[in-house]
Amino acid sequence: MGSTVMAKIESLRSELNELAPQKDKLVDSAVIRLSQELDRMIMDYYNSRTRTADSKHGPSSYNRS
């Protein structure tokens, strides 16, 4: 997952940074849609890293499951 996901995250972040100033409001549907996609990518990356760490070191003390 690693570098491909990070590249996509950086691409989305750059796209959002370019789009947001072009819109009158941050609640513009295009800004929200892109922001939500970026949020999902970040959470997917974080969750994959957490699962990898858990499988190597056992569950963390703040694992909510």
C-alpha cells in the first residue's frame, strides 16, 4: 500500500489546496467531496499501518475492538 497511497494522498491534498481558494465557500460541494475523499485515503492509510503494527507487535492498548 505504502508509497502508492502516499502519492495519492499528496495528489489529493494538492488538488484540494488548489480548489479551495477558487471557491467562494469551503462548503462548496466539490471542496467537500474532495476533502472527504482525502479523509478516507488518510484513514485507510492509518488503518493499514495500525493493522501492520498490530500484527507485528500484538494489539495496542488503545485498540477499540
